[in-house]
Amino acid sequence: MQGTKLDWSYSTESQKFSSWGLKDNKQIWPRGKGVGGSGMLNYLVHSFGRPNDYANWPTGWNHKDLSPYFRRFESKISLSEGIPSEDELAKVFLAAGDEVSRNSGRADESRHHFRRASSTLLKGARRSSYHTYLRPVLSSLRLLTNTLVTQLILREDGNAVEGVAVRFENGTVARIEARKEIILCAGAVNTPHILMLSGIGPAEELEEHHIVLRKNITAVGKNLFDHLNVPIYVNLEKPVSLTLRKMQSVVQVLKYIVFGTGVLASNAIIGVGRVNDSGILLFGMGSADEKMLKDLANFQTKTFRALFPSYNNTGHEGFIYLASCLKTKSRGFVGLHSDDPLDAPKIDPAYLQDPDDVACTRTAIDLALDTLESSSFRKIGASVHLPDLEQCRHAMKSYRDPEYAKCVMKVGGIAGHHPGGTCRMGISDDENAVVDEHLRLKGVEGLRIVDASVLPSQISGMPNSVIVAMADRAVDLLLGYDSIKQSDLSVNEEISDECKN
């Protein structure tokens, strides 16, 4: 789905502190362009993060408040923990995690956490918010597709939103007036873009692009965060990974088409692990499709081939660890390139700008290496690949060398595609907030925002499931109704393991 007509296919500004091995130092940012948003093209990994991720969120949004909505989400969505052919590699990963925890020398072993990955899949098919929430009620909705919201229509005094201006596929424009509140849910990139095109945002930014200021809210577009993933390729001697050769076999294709089973029914994400704010994800593909993956990530050819030694071998056994800092301190912004709604917004995530993010990512790389040095991984012949990157030849070629690890992350790190925070939620007197705890735009009546842009802080995992649960709570706020109390969902029902640690 990425790179198709269902993807906005944005790219970032050239990065100063990262992305050195990508074309023009720019990251590709896919964003969903259809019903269901970016959940229609993400990697399907289910996560609620950790309870302390929500510690400083406004009243009504802490972990305890959201837990019933998490449970309801898990009762509605279809979750998969992989396919039988992934079991051996998953067991090795979990055993390695146990060994790392035991050997850490720390009394508090809970600082390490390893689990099998959960994904929103049903018989090998994607289960997004569209499939679970929207498709069953489509007959009750009036849906305009191929229609671009160009700006919000504000009352003359600028203190209320009365409707939206739209542009249809054929180029004609129209005004749609609202009878009640408008809910803006265009995502962490397009929501602040629409606000600024409407004259709502930082005065200097709007003045630069000759947009009439209607409401000076300086935090619009600021506080942008995302994860950065460092790919670490691991060679295997034992044939326990997924490969292109296995996936392209006639038997596997028929299994998937007829039964929704086999290796094609997996997203290949097998396990996740973390220590404090540093995390790893095990992507169980041994061979990489150069043409597809290189273009999707915007890699320079020499960088891609250095990072992925299996680029020309469809049967190569191995896997990829993605190492990342789960709670970054670097903050970027979404801004304007012009006042034209058809122009893409300016996106600068400022990856690795804060030195603490470099240290945090190095800890994630060390965690990956710790698992590979376990007896469990040694038994299947695991060995880490050390990319020969031109920019890193000044350093000793070892991930344990701080300079080499830092260089590889700055050259080969790729976007996590988990942006948020650009219309941050906060209490009424929080000058860094755009919406209040009821998701209402501050100082403007008639508009609420419900998407990843309102996240007050980063989720230490994939945020998609959290955002869907937040949208469920937003419905209760809009209706003034406590659906949880009216639900027959057991209050004792457990939520996923990751969120309990």
C-alpha cells in the first residue's frame, strides 16, 4: 500500500543529524490517504506502550482511564501472534531474552521485557480501524472520497469554526457548513497543515506565507516526535527465517489464497524487546527485495547494499533487528511550504538532534547484541553483519564501538513512521498545548481534534492501537455518555502483556 495512490507519500526536510545514507538526507513518510488513515498501510504491530507513558497526560487520559478502552479494543480487533513456521525463531528470541535478563546482574529483572509480537491480522488479512469500526456502519455515513479539505471556515471574529472548504477531484470547490461540532482527524501531519492553511497557528509562520492570522496558537505544528529505527542484519545458519524464495513458492501462494495461511499470512514481525526506553523489534525476513525496500526507505544504493548483504540472494537465511529509542527527546515540526493546499507540508522530525537519543539508541543496539551472544542464538548460527559504510570507516568495525554504532545509526537509521504531538493535548493553561483535555481547540469553538497529533507524549511502542482506543474515548466525550459502564466487558479482563510492565 505504501507508495501507491492510497499514500500521501510525503518526505521530510534534509536531516542534519541523521539520514546520511539516504537520498538527499531525506526520509520517506508514508501517510494513509483512505478510509482508516495510516492504519491501512502500517506494519500492523499492536502495542499500548507502558503505563508510565501516560503518567503526565491530562485528567481522564492516564493509563487507568484508558485501560477499559484498551480492553474493548482488544475484544473487537483480531490479534495474531504469528504463524507456525515462525515458532522456532520466536522461541529462540524469547529464550535469549530470558538469558539476557538473568545475566544482566541487576536485581530488578523487569527492566528487560521480551515478548512475541501481536499484530492486527485475521487469516493473513489486515484488520484496521476501517474493517473493525467503519465498514460495519458505512451505510449510516455520508462519505466524500477523493475530496481534499483545503481549510476550515471560521466565524468572522475567528472564535468559532462553522464549516470546511473542500476541493473535489475535478478541481471544483465547495463549502460544507456544520450543524454541530467538526471533528478534525487528518493525522499528525495534515491536521496542523489544515489549521495553518486556515489561519490558525504560529503568527510568524502564517505571515511568512501571506496567510491571514485568525488565531495565534504558537504550538500548532510544534512538538513533532517519531521513532528512528536502526536496521541490524543477522545471518543465520539454520533455515528458520522467512525468505523471498519461500514466500514465492507455488504451495505458499495457494495456501494463502485458499486458506489465508502459510508464510504469506504473516507480516514477519516476530518479537519485541526492551530495556528501559530502548527497544528492539525482530523482523524475520532473511532476504530483502532491493527494488522495493530501497525505494520505500529512500536508501542510496550503496547504503542499502552495505546494510543488507542478502540484497541479491532470495534464499538467504537471516533476520533484521530494528533498534530504536522508544522515548526520544528530539522534537521537530510540521510547517508550510506555501499557502497552496495542494503543496505538501514541510516536515522536519529532527532525528537524533538530542544527544540523549543517540545514547538511548546505542543501548538498543547493545540489547540486540546481548541477545545474539546468548546460547540460544549461537545454536542456530546467528552472527551479526557489520556494514562497510564509507562514512564509518574511521571507526573500529564493531557495534560495541560507540563511534561505529553512532555512525551506523546516523547513516542507516530509517523513520519509524509513528509521528505525533503536533497538536498536543494539555490542560487549559498549558501554552504548549493546542487542544484541552476534551480535545477542543483552545480558544476556538466548534472543533475537536482526534488523531495522533494530540498525543501529549510519545508511546514507547507502536501507537496505532492507542490512537484507536483514544478515539473510542473521544466518542464518549462527544456524546456525554459513559459507554464503559454500560458495557458488559469484564473489568477484570487482562490487556496485553507489554502494557502491564
